[in-house]
Amino acid sequence: MAQSVTNPSGIPLKPFTPDDDANLREALKRCSAATYEAAAQFRKTGNTEHLPAIVLGIIERYVEPDLRPKLKEAEDDLRIIEDLGIDSLTMMEIVILVEDVLQMTINNEELRHLRTVGDVKTFIECKVRGLPLPKPTKFLPIEAIVSVMPIQPPFLFLGEASVNAHGANAKYKISGQEFFLQGHFKDNPVLPASIMLEALGQLAVLFLLEGQVGEAGKTVDHRTIFFTSCEGVRCHRVCRPGEVLNLSIKPKRLKSPLATFEGQIRVGQEKAAIAEEITLTFAFAEEVAEPAPQAQPAAAVASDPALAAVNA
Amino acid sequence: MRKVYITGVGFITSIGNSAVAVSESLRELRHGIVQFPPFQKAEVPVKVAAPIRDFQTDTTDAEDWIFPARYNIRRETLRGMAPHGIYAYCAMQQAVEDAKLTEADWSNPHTGLYAASAGSPFLLGHHLERMRKMGVMRCAPLGVVAAISGTVNFNLVSQFKIKGASTGFSSACASSAHALGFAYDEIKLGRQKRMFVVGAEDGNVESILPFAGMRALSLQHDPSIASRPFDVARDGFVGTGGAAVLVLEGEEEVARRRAKVYGEVAGWGQASDGYNVAISHPDGAGLRMAIENALNYTDVTVESVDYVNAHATSTPIGDLSEARALKSIFQNSPTRPAISSTKALTGHGLSLAGAMEAGFCALAMKEGFMPGSAHISKIDPACEGLNIIRATLPHQPNVILSNSSGFGGANVCLVFKSV
């Protein structure tokens, strides 16, 4: 490392010799030309902007051709095993090629939790930059959601969910059995817009409870989460029984006692609703003195008059 | 006692990549031996081999391999394979189609697979070299299963979702004959209803040339006379690779499925020389005992044997000891069975040989011919008294013996009967 130079982004650069270039071409011969270009640029400049293209290009090479279109959608929550059909041995092949191309070493232990394409991209970027590794995406089936959420059926509007440092995603299928559909509307069941916003609010609650909020070691007390405000809520489409809502939220500001998120709901590829800002209050566990016996449940989110007004 | 039948065959061999092509080559005595391009170097005195056509497997990267379009093999299937893995996969496809089996027929606890190959010295060398150069953590994840002995059973059992008995056999050139014998036993004993028997070898530089060290390979430059078992001027074997697959089924399954039958596996015998690690017993003592065991077990008389598919590989010592074993068995027999070595055409397939030649016997029984022993211009005087046929005979053999001998003096004799 004595003769290595350091570029502005702080990554030590080894010289990139014609031999290295030949090896790189050979290693990436089954990847797209763009993958090689990105890798060569990265090796010459250390510019981490090339990393997503390199990592996606390498993953693509190991995905069976009939599944590759999925990868083109470039969704970060695309799951490596379930959606792309990559098994643990193929994952090792990917790792070995990534190690070879990026000149780095990855431990088995570090790989265990990588579930999505986004996890892999974030992981590689952190490794290359020498940053601490983020917690990987956590997947929660409905049982896990029910066990952590203060909100419970019949007022829980989240099915399976995934949470990582950058936000949370969930699906909710409108079963048609929801009690309020009997009256909303007469002989014409339509999911109330207030419920759509409620569902996004619930996903934000899940993020606060399962995500990485605040300093290490602190956990959010579920009894302290309440709705405060929302801004810029627009509904684009009516949602009916049988349809599956794809909910996603991303934190915009997280500073106790307020957490602000942006959220959107899609049905298939169609936008159903967006909320520019949903703000919740919350507190960390150690900041709560004694459990207040009369504490209002967090489900009060929906009964907040401000939220109820959304559907007016 | 339950009878066991051959109901399907598949071939990727130097003399053809289908049963039809193989049968034609056997009848017309068309050999598959060429001046093998990788051997054409000043430092390699061996010049000939019997390669596989229509496949290209000479790189260490399975994704570079070329194979006939009728076989659709995905990357995830290919990545754990040696060159002979792809041959075996294709021969297996042929065999299940030939036997008209559906996946439900073969993927169940009553169907097993016994296989034999020597592994892939080619890939083993490559992966060990990579380990030394790049470090242990950069070993290809599937390098081990692609390279070691057993690779052919690992791959086929998982790819074809075999649920019954499975293992590999390792007695060098007797391996796949052992596999067939023990597969027969599984059905006979009622443990399995159906068995696949697989023999396969890479047949490339790394699997053939090491035999030059023990002076076992022919140094002939002329492919048309290089492999000439029983000829007085024979000077060693010609290497080959490929794969052969046989489907064995018990009589109940044959009746239930109304399966087409090539012939019956009547039984088998084995015995060992207990003599030398690499040289066969000069009098063929072990092979003689294996033949006697096979005849006793099957209740077949010496006189009723019509055809012997000899192991004879075209080495001076090996052919002689087999000739002596055969003479001691058949010397007093008035009928003198026809004897030939099909290795004159195919070259010697090592672990593949036993299954490949059993497949040839299946074709001979079903189609009614006995393949001749090619390339003999002057027969070895030591073979005097044996009926070594130099041309193919257009008769159906009723009872066939097929011999195989391997390192350490392992000898197997398989017995087939026409139906």
C-alpha cells in the first residue's frame, strides 16, 4: 500500500495496470459492456458512483435470462433468493467475482443478512468506503408485525413488510371483509382515503419500532408514538376489494420527538396516493418514566381529528 | 425369482451420440479414433484418441461449453459439472426418453442411480491451481463437486431428482460394470424397482495422457490401426470418454408399463486377482473366476454362451491374460462363442467401459447382431483356439458375457440373455 494514492473521495487507489485491465475484462466477460466500463472507471478513479452499475451488472450475469427483466426494474427491495432465484452457492459466485473486480474481501458472516439487491448495493458501498455496515433489510411476516405493533386487527392495514435503514415497504390486500366497507359506500365498497393514510402512518410506526432510529442502543417506546400532522396528501385512484396496496415510506427527518416521512401507495404500477409529509411524535424507551396506566393506545392515530379530516 | 430387464439406453460415445448411430458404427465397424489435436506436440509421443463429436468441453468454464441444441441445460445445472457430467446428462436424457419414462416414474423412492467415473482430473487440476494462486477463499464454490470422483452421481441424482439408492463405484476400468452388477442386485433383492446405471469419463488430455507414464497407451499415429485388441502388433490402448446410461427395471415394472425390452440382465460375477496394483494376472486367474462365478450364479452353461464382449483394451499384457482366461473357460466347449472387443472401435473408456459395452450388448440383443473385433491383421498366436470374430455377424446372440477388469485386479463378468 506504500505507493497507493488517495483520491478525493478518500478511497486508497492502487495503480490500474494493463495487466489488471486484461484480468478485469476476463473476469467480466459475461457481464454487459457497461459493467466492465463502470468497473474500469471505478478501479481508475475510486468513484463510488459506479458501484451500483457494477454490482447490478454482476448480479445480472448470474440471474437466469428469463428472470433478468425483473432486475431491469432496478427495485432495491427485489429479493435475491425469492425474486431472482439465486441460491447461496450462486451468491458465493457473485461474491467471489465482486471481490475480484473491486479488489476487496468479504466475510461469510457479513453476507448472511443480505436479502435484497438494495442490501447488496449498500453493503458494497459501505465496504468500499470503509463505513460501518448498516443493518440489512428485515422482513416481517404478518405474525411479526402483529407482535410488535401497538395497532391490532381489525384496524391493522399492513400485510408482509420489509424495513431497512432507508425506509419501509409493505403490502396490504383489501379483503372486502373490512367492517367499514359496509358503509363506505352503500353497495359500492371503496377503501376510504383516511384508511390509506392510516396504513402509511402504521408503516411509519413499524419503521420507528423496527428501523434504526436515533443513536445505537436506543429503542422507540411504542406507547409514545402518535400522529401529529400531514401535508400534501393526494389520492390518484380508487382502491377496491381484491386489490393489493404497495405501501412505502421513507424518513425525511428523524429527531426526537418528531419523525417526518414521505409515503406513497401504488396498486401494481399505478400511483394510488401520496403524502408529502406524515409526522409522528415518538420518544425513546428510557425517556419514558413510568408506564402511564391510562396511556392512550397508538391506534389513536386514526382517531385523530386531523386525520379524519383528510377524507372530508 | 424376479427378473431384471434393460428397458432404455443412452449414448454419448466416440462412435455415435445416439443408439441409432452407435448401432450403425458397431455393425459397420466404424471407429471413432482420430489424431487428437491436443496431442500433436513434439513432447507428446501419444497421437491418437477417440474424442466425442458435437461437444466442446475443453475450457474450465462450463459456460463456454458447446453441446447439441436438443439438450437444454441451464447455467445453474452446468456449473457443478465436469465435461463428462454434460455427456452423462445428455445420455441420461436419451435413456429416459428411450425407456418412455416420465419424471413421476423415476423421481420416487423406488428408483435409484449407480454411476462411475474417475472424476475430472482436468477440473481438479484447474481448481487446485486456482487455490494455490488466488487463495483458498477464491476457490470456485462448486469446484469440488464438479471435479472429484463422484461428480457424475452428485449431479445426475440432484438434477433428475432421484430419490432411491445412489452411489458411485470406483474400481477404475471395472467401475461401471460393478455399478451395473450392484444395480441388478438392488432390483433382484426387491430394494428398488428401477435403476439407472451410468458410466462416464472426460476423455481429454488430463484423463488420458497420465496413462502414458505406465506405457499403457498406443503410440500408433494411424487412427485406423491404433486400437487392435488381440492383434499381435497391438501396442497399448487408445483413450476415450463420453457417457453411457442404461435403465434397468424389474419384471413387475416392465409388465406394468408395458415397456420395450432390450434384453435381460441374467446376473453377474466378480473376483479379484490379488496380484498386482496395475498389472493383470498373467493367466487371467481373477477374470476366470469372475466368469465362473457369473455362470454359476446365472445357471448358464459354458456351451450356451454365444458371444463374449471382451474387456481387451489392446494392451499386450491385458489382452493376453484375458485370452488365457477365456481359453480356460471355453477350451472344452464344442460351441466356441464368438468373441470381440468393441474397444477397437471406441477406444478404452476406463470407468465408462463397462456400461458402454453393456449398452452395446443391449443393442446386439435387440437388433440381432454380434459386432466384430476390428483392426486385426494378424491375430496373436496366444489367442489360437478362440473364436475371435473379425466381421460383424448378423445373428442374435442368446447369451452374452461382458467382461471388465480394473486396477488392483478387479474383474467383473456380466451375463445378458435375449428375450
